Amino acid sequence: MGDCHYLDGNIKAEKMFQMTQELVSILGIESGRLRLEWISSAEGTRFAEVARNFTEQIKSLGPSILKKAA
């Protein structure tokens, strides 16, 4: 962390992620529906793996509480 070539972009992203985690908790949404990963643009294979795993995780959680309430 802190080595983003956009200077402090990853630090700002982490702060935003933390605020979003709090909001997700307040809304009663499972924390497993939110994820932050540090992946370099040179790590295409890793990006695909993380995206695939996260998609499986979300599917395993089923519909969100927000969708059930609608």
C-alpha cells in the first residue's frame, strides 16, 4: 500500500472503503458483499481469479437484503 503510481490514490480508496463498510453495516448488508483488493495492472490473471472468486462468494450469499425488501 502507498506504492500506487497515482501517488495517494490507494490510500484514499482504502479510506473510502472503510466508510463504505460502515454504511453497509448500518444498512444490514452482509460484509461479504464488499471487498477491496490491491491488484496491479500487470496482474491480469490474478484480477480474473479474484473477480471469479468474489462472484462465487456473492452468489453463495443469495439475494441481498435490499432486494428482498423491494
